[in-house]
Amino acid sequence: MSLPLPRRLAAEALGSFLLFATVIGSGIMGEALSGGNVAVALLGNTLATGAMLCVLIAMFGPLSGAHFNPAVSLVLRLRREMTSREALLYTLAQLGGGIPGVWAAHVMFALPVLEIAHKPRSGPGQWAGEAIATFGLVLTILGTRRARPQWLPASVALYITAAYWFTSSTSFANPAITLARSLSDSFAGIAPAHVPGFIAAQLAGALAGSLVAARLFDEQAARRGA
């Protein structure tokens, strides 16, 4: 039985708070300790994000589904697994919990709470990276959920860990965290003017991932009588 919506929204908000704080905080820490080596800073950012994702999905998955991502909520709405109202409220909870997570990271590292990012992240290569990153994320979620649901936390965490390194954009793959990153002038930031291009690419990738997953996994399950 589905849990009451307020409890699910609280789980989405709290999970987003911790995830976004991890992304920003580990980027700040990695940059501070790397001595100017961007690869080392990115590695620290990657490992912390992947580890936190695994924990959060295992912890909050039974409560809210552990989306922490409007693109995931949109896909599940299109699959009729949640209502439009639920998807909208999930998105608001993700932003409402995640943005304070960015501010909390700033507080922990003695930075100004309110910032605007200046790091440029734009161009066809990075947009393609975001589309592919989000496509793979949605495919990972829908495919693993169907075939090996117990592996979902590890699968998503490992996918994002890999996507940080094989995509040109370092795999934001999440419209909410993209917007939140524009509020941090740190290692993980993105200039606000470049946010719309990233979000458009993410949504395109998510829709493509959903379509491919339906053909691969839903039709396979239907043939087996699942």
C-alpha cells in the first residue's frame, strides 16, 4: 500500500537535501584538497556522490521511491505510476529540500550562503553528454527495477559514478540539481544562463530512456506474463 503523500514528500525533500549537500560539499572539499588537480577533485566529488546515492535509495526507496529528480518523476508520471499532482509535488519537494542542501554545504565550508555560479557549461558536446547521461539513468532505473529490484541502489549509484567520467558534462542528469548548482559558485556550479540547455537535454534523454525501456523491459515482461 502506498504511504501517505506527506510522508513521501518529506522523504523526497530530506533525500534531496542530503544528496545536493553531498554534490556541492564534496566538490568544495575535493577542490580544496586536490592542489589544483581537477581530476583528483572530480574523483572525490564522484565517489561521495555515488556512495550517498546508494545509501539514500536504499533508505528512502521504500518510502517515496527515492526519485530526488524531476526527470524520474516525469517518466513515472508518463508511465501512469503517479498522478500529475504527485509528480508536481515531488518536484517541489526535491527543489525545496535540495536548495537548502546547497546552502548547508556553503555554511559547512564557511562560504557565503547565497551565491550565483559563474562556471560555464554549455555547447553541443555537453548537451549531448547530459542527454546520454539522463537516458542511461532512466534505462538503469526502469531496467533494474524490473529485473533485479534489490540491486537498484547499487545500480543507480554505480551508473552515476561511471557517468561522471564518461560524459563530457560530468552527468548532472537531474533538472533540480542543475538549478540548485547554479546557486553555488563552486567546483560543481553551473552558470544560470546555461541551465536551460542542460535541462532541455536532460528531459530529452529521460523521454528517450523511457521509450526504450518500455520496448525492452515492459514488452519482455508482457511476453512472460509478468
